[in-house]
Amino acid sequence: MGGTGENTLRQRMRNGRICVLHSGKAYDVTEFSDRHPGGKEWFLKFAGQDVTQVMQDQSPHKHTKAAYAILEKYRIRDTHEEQSGTPQAQWLRFHNEYAAALPGAVHCSVLFVGK
């Protein structure tokens, strides 16, 4: 991903930050993770991943409008605005940066594209 300084996701994650994607936007949820009603474990489980579907699912629960408002407070940037290419290419770049930020870790990402 482009960018310099602390604005790149790779640098944020290397510095121990917890970042997620939602609807093409990147969020650094580190500051909120300890206050998340479901516990910090959920953010750690989905760190570096797209949580759009997870937040819409009924299990463990569907998130409220308030949850989306809280998430918006932690937005880093809109990946669709700042990057060119298809959503698939954007996701691949994000995943590769995430994997590079955690060398030696096992990574598994799934991107579902469609309507």
C-alpha cells in the first residue's frame, strides 16, 4: 500500500496496532479493543481481515448502528479512494502487508467478491 510514516497499515501493525477492514475502509481499533463488549480477543482474531460480513452476521450478534458509529471514529483511510485497482488487488496488497508485518506467523485470508 502506498503512503509513508505512521499512515501505512504495515507500520501500524508492526508497531502492535490492531487494524481491520470494513466496506473498503481501514480502521485502527487498538484504542477501542479493550472496551469492546465481546472482548479484545475478537479484534485479535480478525486483525488484518475484512470484518464487513462478520459485523452483519447474526452470530454472535448483529452489530447496532452505534457500533458502526464507534468504528467510524477509528477510520484510517478509505482504501477505495487512496488506491487504484480492483477491490481484489487492494485486498491482496493489504493482506501481503499484513503478512509481512508478522513474519513467521501463519496467515489465512478469504475475500468474497460479488453481490
